[in-house]
Amino acid sequence: MSSECKTSAVAEPELTRPILLWAPPRSASTAFERAVMEHPGASVFHEMLADCFYFGADRRKTNGPAQAAIEASLLKRDTTYLEQLQEVLDSSSADGRRFSFSKELSIYYQVRKLPTALMARFRHSFLIRSPEKVARSFLRFAAKEGAANGEACDSTYFDPDELGFVELAELDRVVTTELQQQPVIVDADDLLAAPEATLRAWCTALGISFDQRMLSWDAYEPASWKKWPGWHVDAIRSTGFAAPVRKAEKQAVPKPLPDEVRHIVEQCQPIYDKLYARRIMPMVVAAIPPTDALPVLPPAPATGIA
């Protein structure tokens, strides 16, 4: 990687509040997090609230289709929401970093465990994705995992409690009405189709400088991802953003969703539509024309002043 400065020329102001990115599962949020890891001013955390969502005194989720994988995870078994977020808060000025950032799945949100006073210490951003695409990604992941385990290829892992849109709606209510913030909303399709323009807009909305290094990275597994063995294989292998093209998506007519899944998707669609209408638009940066393309101006008229 070149040692030359790749940051924007705009001076970056000091941030007083860390950033929480809330996203439904299967929404390219890990790729988003990986991009922020490349920002030289960022201290990045990975799903800090998963530990207390699944284990400890604050646990909410006690069983489900993925319980075996959860039990096999390296999550902390005894921690709280406050303790986990305090780590993010404490890192804001550590190691010369200008801001801290934690990517959290929206399903981890619990209003009783995250009081307004604590939430107000953060800036909040949402990464959203079409509920149907989230659901289909769940089903693809389940089929892949099932095939790897010798199960039928139509095996499905779909937990309706883990789609995350109901929690996003509650988060939006809390952030806008109680915190009096406007969440910075990014749509996953925009991010994958125009990563630079979308990340520039996101950085501008949060008052941080965009850095070109956010667009590409070396393939490796960050230590913080090891808490979820096997769940981030694609992100670990990635070296940048790319909109994946799969055989199933090339079909003229996608395979119908199971009735249970379709019903949940239909319930979530209005929540997505409301947030989508308020998403930030990718920022188009006009290119500076080469010198020989600049117009030739006529000479200035004489003023009569010697």
C-alpha cells in the first residue's frame, strides 16, 4: 500500500460521539465494517451487543434454529449492554483515533437495556436492505451450510425473529423522537453499486473525512470476527466491494419464497420503504478536467487605468 496521503483535503473535525451502525442480518454490513476498518482515524468494533443478546444477565435470545452455532461461538458468556458499549465509548480518544465505530445487528436492540441517556452518547446510522433480499440471503446461506453438512440442498435456516426490521422501526422512533437525531441511512444496493459515492456521502453526513483506502483491502480475518466461526467467509475473502451475481439471481423468475417467509417479508416491507425514502444519496464527485480541456478565456477589456 502506498504511503502517500489518500485522505480528502478537508480537515476532519474532532468527533465527540462514537458511531453505531445498525443493520439487519445479511445486509452487507460486515463489508461496510471492513471498509471503515481501513479509515486511519477509526477504532472499529464488531457486534459488541451479540454477547449480551445471546448470553449473560441481559440475554434475550435463548433458542432458535441456529442455537448450536451460537453455543459454539466465542461470545462472552457474562457481560451486559452497558459493559459492552462502554468499551466503544472508552476507545473514542485512544491510540490517536478520531472516532470509534461499532457495527451492530438491529436484532440486538433492546429498549429496556439501552436507555435514552446511553443511546444519546452515540451517533446512529442505519444500513438497510430489501426484506426479500435479506430473506433470500438467509435461505441461500442455509442451503450452503446444509449441503456442507450433507443435508438436503433445500434445507432452510430462517428465524422470523432475526430479520431485524421491527427493531429498526423502534430504533428509528427512538433516534428521531427521543434523541432528536436524524439517522444516517444507507441502502445496501447503493453501497454495492456505487461504493465510493455512497461512502463519501456517509462520511460527509457524519462529519468525518472520506478516505480512498476504504474502497479496497487485503483479504484476512480480523480478530474480532473470530467470535463467529464460519459466518464471515465471504467477507474474509473479499478485497473490496462487489455486487455478487449468483445463478439464482440470473433466473428470469426467482424461486417463490416459502409462505412463512413471504408473509414476514410483506410485513417488513413498509418499514423498509419508510427508511428507504430517507436514505442518503450517493455523492457524485465531478472530475477535474485536464488543463488542455479548460476553456480559453478572452483577454480582459482595457480599463483605461495606467
